[in-house]
Amino acid sequence: MNMKEMIKIGLRAAHAEMSKEDKIWSRYSNDKVDIGETLAKVIRTLTRALPLSRNLRAFSIGSSDEPQFRILETMFRGGLYLLDIEKNALNIVRERVHRQYTDHVRTIVGDYRKLFLRPGNAEAFLKARLTGQRVDLITLHHSLYYLDETQWMPLFENLFKALLAPKGAVHAVLMSSESDNPCSTTWLYNHFAGKFFGHRNDQNLLRFKKELHKNPSFRNTQVLSRTSLVKCFVNDFEKLMEVIWMILLYPNVHPYSLKQREEITEHVYKKFWKKKRPLLQQQDHLAIYRGMNFKGLI
């Protein structure tokens, strides 16, 4: 195919659902493996801190349908609650729950920004959707992109005060905000969102870690971080472009025009597809432990 035909394919990919885009990213990158490695350390820390007889409970915010169900279902038999704004993604989980008789898993359609930015709403959610029982683990895996960093603190404060158990953990993952590598997702986002909308990725988990250390609400917690490198290579241009549109937050955040989408597609075709280069992502992990009398893992 010539470049004009490939651009048509790339433009068509822009209309894919986010859950499909995320599934392609999950299949052709080691992102979920990377998340799973750190998540396993967080769970290992929790199991050391809590009695072996206790049935653990977890709440995943922005769960989609992967990987929370498979990773968390076996460990959190006391209740696994999956919240996502996309009904179609949760329908996949519901079908699996019914088919595999995993009745301790609950799916909840909702927007966490509306549910947890006000303390009263978070407390009401605990009673109505979490059976009034706090959870031992809260995960935010690539879900903070849709909230301005200035709103992260009230979100975390409300989650800690209303939903997290006295001995519990929060695990968050986010793409690093700075990179000078033109093959990285961060560079692509900063370049195109900056060029067309004057916007750069200013969401920084490592910076937020410093803010947590200053906040009295987190005085008796451990706040730990690590940075990892993820690679994605898919030998299908349409699938590659679906991943690109997800990274560039189209159309939910940035409504790139047709001409802008053509420019983006041509760039990806020339810089990645023709040269068979993998897409790279540097990402930050944040683990917050409460009630631990030993150092947690990350």
C-alpha cells in the first residue's frame, strides 16, 4: 500500500472504542506485565500485614476489562469492585463473571471524577456500592490522565478517608510526563498536543509523591515510587494507530481536526511503521501504604 492508503487506514482507526485500543496496547506491549510485577509486590506487602484468615477486598478505578480481573480476582475473595466509565468494557467482565461463577466480583459503571472529588459522595459510594466495608487495596492504573493534577490531592484524600482500610494500599501507574526520546509516548503526546492545542503532559506522579509527603493526611504513610520502561510493537498499522489515538487522548480530551489527524498518521507511518520501530513508554509507579510497621515493596 502507498502512503495515501495507509493514511486512510490510520484515520479509520481513530474511531475505535477506548476499550479496544487498550486491549491492543495490552496485547502487544509489556505494560500489563510491568503493572502486574509491581502490583504483585503491593499485594505481597498487604498479605504480610494482614491476617492469613482475612478475605481481602480491592477496588479498581478505571479498570476497563484488563488486567484487574485476572490478577486480582484470586487474591481478593472478600470482594473485587471494578469501576469504569465504559459500559462495554465492563460487559466483558460481567459475562466472564457469570460464565466462571466468580460472584465476589462486582462491576460498576461510573465516572470517578464525579464520585470521589467530594467527601460526601465518597462516603455515600462506600455505603451504596461497597456494602459499607472499606477495601484493602485501591488501584488507579492509567486512570489519572482524565483528572487535572491539581485535583489529585482531594481525590486521594477522599479515597483514604472514606474507602481505604486502616491497613491498606493504593497503587497508581501513569506515563512519565517528560521524555526527549522521539520514539516515546510522552514525546508524541507533548509534540502533537503541544503543537495543536498548546498543551503538554504536566501530570507527574513523582512530583505528586513530594506533595503527599507534605500533606498531614499522609503523615503516617509510606509513599514509594519506581520508574519502568515499556515497549509496544504491533505489525498491523491500523492497530498501531488505534494505540496512538488512545495515547493522544483523541477524541475525549483533544478533538484533533481531520488535517491534524492526517499529519499525525503520516508521522507515525514514516517514523515508526516504515522503520519497524517499537513504541516506547516510560511510566511511573506510586505505592502508598497505610498502617504498615515494616517497609513495603514496590
